[in-house]
Amino acid sequence: MGSRYTTDTTPTNDQTTVGAVTTVVVAVNSARVGGVFCNDSDEVIYLAFGADAVLNKGVRLNAGGGTFTMDGDLVFVGAINAICTSGQKNLCYTEFVEA
């Protein structure tokens, strides 16, 4: 299935400082139709969907630009959390929602 982005889709560009404990990146959003997550730090970050983030589990975003994209049929509308080893690392993201 192709992209669901339309002129009625609103992007929100933001960042989260990821901690050494599970950190909420985006909350539950039933209007979510896509998202892009990019590790803008010097340390690996892990994403978890609908659960606490745990080191070495879930989606690994490599340091220096590791990216994960949700699109089409692969869009999770629950909470997305992140974690890293030392904390205070930057995760950039764009969340697309239906307006």
C-alpha cells in the first residue's frame, strides 16, 4: 500500500532528549498516519512500540543518523518510547497526522 499523506496531513517536526530510562517520544495518537525518527546523537538509541524501551531490544537507531520510517500499512498509533545507554541524547522526529 502506498503513502497516505495528503494535503490534509499535518506534520509535526520536533525532538526528544532520550534518557537512560524509557523516554516517551510520541504519545498514543489514533490520527497518526506516518512518522520518521532520526538519531541525531553519538550513541545508539532503541525504540519500543507500546511498551517501555529496553537496551538492545526493539528498533535500533545507529548513532549519527540511524533512521526509522513508518508509512503505509506499517504505522503504529500507540505510544513510542526510546532509550539509550548514557542519556541526554537527541532524537529528531516528524509525526504525520490526519488533520
